[in-house]
Amino acid sequence: MNNKVPSPRLLARLPIYLRYIKSLPESTTNISATKMAAALGLGDVLVRKDLAKVSDGGRRKLGYIREDLIKDIETFLDFNSVTTAIVVGEDEGKMLLLDYRFDDSGLDVAAGFTLNPSAPVSKSGKPIYPLDQLEDYCRAHCVHIGMITVSADRAQNMCDRLVACGIHAIWNFSPAHLIVPKNVVIRSENLSISLASLRMQMRNNEK
Amino acid sequence: MNNKVPSPRLLARLPIYLRYIKSLPESTTNISATKMAAALGLGDVLVRKDLAKVSDGGRRKLGYIREDLIKDIETFLDFNSVTTAIVVGEDEGKMLLLDYRFDDSGLDVAAGFTLNPSAPVSKSGKPIYPLDQLEDYCRAHCVHIGMITVSADRAQNMCDRLVACGIHAIWNFSPAHLIVPKNVVIRSENLSISLASLRMQMRNNEK
DNA sequence: TAGATTGTTAATCGATTAACAATC
DNA sequence: TAGATTGTTAATCGATTAACAATC
């Protein structure tokens, strides 16, 4: 394990490894990179190199110790420390993300904000506040991530308000392209991109 | 424009270009790769090479004709032909995707299926059928994409049913790892991966 | 021992960037 | 002409794979 910035590709594969390892029967104590690679359709050397970056290695002939590997990946991905997030949004989208099960990944979606809350809590019991309490809440609590699910035309405004509250990162679920200062991290989920990629694969698959 | 399989990275950038070009004021008739690159924080040669792959080139000194470029990107991404999709899922998730605005990207989310529909139509008026009508519907209509939003433990079963109906692609919004035959395309949206990547960026940003 | 496995070093491959020529 | 731009060729960079040595 060294301290270089991990590549996005590695970061994308680690949760996949994690899910796979966790899906193995309880009785499994060891897992080899070779088998994991075969099961996931990846090269074995690739998996081994990835694991070398997050753990301190497996044992020849035995592979990696399952328990330790889970711990190592989770530690590397920082799943053990909790980051607090809030959601600002229109009703449906907001509800969904408020109640989304980010299982064991260290995200606490603490509250939702919307213009006119129709209920004081979401389905899973998370509090929903009127939008004008956003600033006070963020300052009173240690909120690091702001999730945006409003429509494209209101997204930049929400983003600016969150940035002004001192948020560290914006997780944008709106289709808008948002502009943030350099010290704020931004990540956009974009179903158009996924869709384009899916259709492209379909097209190529038909030939 | 040639006929090689486009790289996923190109595919991810094209919708970003598209969104940017469309966001320009109505009066804009030309746009240069140089300016676009600067606005989006990309290298200008990269943008120019990307555009060369989808259009038949810009004009020196003037750049690209906006209108044509939009058309070229949309054609390349196949946004003009319509693909029909259906959603199988639990209530909230299903509703959201049924009503999601895939603006102009050529996806028709035609219907939703769930075990016990609480209403005959979604908010935006899309029909919702009981799950046992899935097979009949898929065979009667020309459904190409099956979107899965059920919980992890039921996802593989839904996936198998959809595959048996002759679906061409599975768009998986459940956290499960799904197995499909070679002739079916699969794409999984995975918020854990996004979250891991976001937190990693945050961590590196703080240093 | 033989076989399964890890781990390392070199080769390959693909994507991006740099340098520069062309041209309107 | 000068400047803004495209487009091409070569260089660089990073990620993946191949080959192989080590070892339990």
C-alpha cells in the first residue's frame, strides 16, 4: 500500500471486488486473485496488482484471507469513517436518495431539503426541512456532501448555496453542468451517458 | 467518421459536448473546439479529435457549425432512432425512472411492472402493470431494454425473466451483480462506485 | 515433487498531449 | 498579412497484459 492518488479505474473495480468477496458463502476463508478474476471476467494479474495496492499481499498457494481483504478494501475506500450528506431536491428524487441504502459505505444521508415539504420525514424516517433552513442546518451540522436532485434550471443556484455553506463536495444528480470553485469536488451522475454507452454496446452486439 | 467501436471515454464525453453546445445562446451559429475545450476543462486537441470521429470536420478560423454538430453527435449516439424500454421494480425506484426525462436521447420508457401496482399509471401517465403480465407485454411489444430497480435479492430472477422474453439489454439499477448470456448487453449503475470515487477526490483535495 | 498461486519486470496497447503544418 | 483555427504526425503517459521467477 503506497500513497499515490488511486486511478478512477481502480476505484471503480474495488467496490466490485468487495461485492464479490462479500457474496461468497460464509464458510469461505480464502480467495485467490486468479479465481476472482475468472469470476468477474478480468485478467488475473490486473486483480493481483489492484489488491497489492490496497492490501499487504496474499499467500502463495492460498490466495488472500477473505476477512482481511474485506477490511483492507473498506479501509482503503474509507468506508469506516462516516461522511455526512444532505439532499436538496424535488420530491421524488429527493425521497429516493434520502432512503437509498448505501450499505456500509460510510455515507450518512442526514436530511432532505425541499421548497414545500409534504411530510416532516421520509419513508425511512429521515427529516425533511424547508429549503430556507439549508444554511442554518449546514452550519450547525458538519455536512460534507451536498446531493442535488433539483431540475436543471435550478441546479446551479442550489450548488452555489451549498458551496457558500462550506460544503466540501457536490454530488450532482441533475442533468445540468455545474461550476464550482477549485476547492470543492464535484461529481455528476448522468444517465444520458450511461444510456448512450448502453445503446452503443447493443448496436455493436447485434453485428 | 469511421466505423471502429467507439471508446467508452469518447462515449462519455459526447453527451457532455452535446449539453454544452445546446446550452449556448440561440444566436450562436459557430463553435470552435478550442473554446469548447476551455469551457469544459479539456485539451483542445482531444476535443478536435473527438469531433473528427463523429462529424466531417470544422472550418479553419470558424470552427464547427453548431446546428450540424448537434445533429452529427446525436446521429452518432443514435438519439434519433427510438429504443423501447420497460421498468421492473419496487415502487419508488420504478416511478422515478418511469418518469425520468431522457430528453431527446431516443429512449421510450413505455411501461412499468411491479408486484402490486398501487395505481394504473405513474405520475407522468405511463402505464403500470402487474408483474405477471411482463412476459406477454414484452412479446407483444418490441421491448429492447429492461431496467431493473428491484432489491438485490430479486434482481437476478427479474433479469432471467427479462432475458427469457428476448430482451436485448439489461440496465441494472439494483446493487446486485447480474449474470447474463453473451448475446445480452448489461450495464449497471452503481452509486457505491461513484461514492467511493467522490470521497477519494475529497480526501485528495484536502491535502 | 507438482501444482497453485503470488509478485515482478518487460512488452504492448490505447488514449492523451505536444509540436507543427495548413489554411481561411 | 496576422491570427484563429483545424488537422496530422510523433511523443508521452498510463493502464493492462505477457512472460517468468519465486514459493508454499
